[in-house]
Amino acid sequence: MLKDKVAVIYGAGGGIGGAVARAFAHEGANLYLTGRDLAAVETVAKDIVSAGGSAQAAEVDALDEQAVETHLQSVIDTAGRVDISFNAVGIPNARIVGAPLAELDAERFSLAVTTYLTSYFLTARLAARRMIPNGSGVVMTVTALHSRTGVPLVGGYGPAQAAKEALTRQLSAELAPHGIRVVGLRPQGMPETRTIKDAYEPRAKASGMTWEQWQESLAARTHPRRLMTLEEMANVAVFMASDKAGGMTGTTVNLTMGSLDD
């Protein structure tokens, strides 16, 4: 579905970014993987190459505009274009969750908003500048159900995800006339990710809840009474990045398995 597409993934060393990278590679994409932890990104790239795919790893801080610019230009110099830009950048939840809003200082609250939104803005904007001359491209990101429902003890994480979804709509409104689609994915907690584990720890301290009980409480909100896997999320990412999803733009796909109504 993505044969010969040139895809840049930010945050490729994380659970979501790595899963999307492997799924993209399986469908034939040529991958340029980035992240702040080069060793983690290289691990994903080596897995892809050993499986017969194409992947190159680079250390790039998605909050550093010049670093993103320099890397994208190297992709253009090598591959000639960028077809897909996927932002899976995150920060350790332990730095931003766990405290009631009434007790949260402004710096800790705004950290989530500025980090998530700025990295998405920079990577999307710089990719769009390369895509506009070609009249095609897909800009993608991932959010969470916190964007649409109130969840306690998550600080600025919920507002950050809501802001990213608003930016997806605004980017699409401006870029769609140039042939560029902008879409997002909104999964609930996936057990294989660090995010869900970070969210569990403050609740465990407050309630004594076990890891199994935490997963069961989240799964109970979904229609099939289970949580989504990284593979399922990545398969949807493949479809949304492909030409088969040509009618999808300016939207975030609800992957909360029924726990959040559209």
C-alpha cells in the first residue's frame, strides 16, 4: 500500500513510532527514522533492514527547527521528495501527570502543551514546504482520548492533545488545496506503550491498584472489553497514509474502540 513512498517518522524510537515504522516498511515505504535517542531509533531501523525493508536512522530533536530542517533537506537530497511525515513525538508522562490541576504550577502544565504542539507544528510546516511543490503528501500525528474527555491527574496532557487535533484541522484547511492531506490517529491506552505505564504509576500510588487492574479498568470502557494493540493502530496508520484514504483529511480517526463516542 505504500510502495516506494518516502516517509519520515519523528519519535521513531518509541512504541508508537516504532510500530508505525515497521508497518510502513512492511507495505513498501522507504523510511527515514528520527528521534532524540539514536540508539532506540537505530534498533528499529536495523529490525526493518534485517526484514528486507529500507530504513535510515538519524538523531533529530523535533523541537529544534534547524535540526528538522537539516534532516529534511538530507532526505530530499537522497530520495528527491517527502511523501509522508508522521509525528509520534512524546515526553515522559512522569514529568507532566500525577498532580491535581489545583496544585500544578504553570511551567509543568505548559510543558506538555508546548512540547507536543510545537514539535507537531515544526515537523508539519517544514514537511509541507517540501510537499507543496509536488502537489501531494500526507502529514500525520497521533493523539489520545484525553483530547475529547475529562481525565483526572493528567495536567496539560489533555489540552495538548486537543490542541494537536485543532492544528490538524487548520493545517488541512490550508494544505488540502495543494493536494496535501492532514490526518491524525486517536487511540486509547495500548499496553505495550510507555505512556500507559507512566499514567498508571500515580494512580497506583494513590489507590493501590495493580497493573492488571489498571488495564482492566481501561478495557472496561471499550465495546470489546479489551485494549487496542500497537499492531492494530499501526495498520490503521498504513491505510491513512496510503492513496486508498484519499478522501480523508482534516480529521482524527477515533481508535478508542467505543470508549469515546464520535
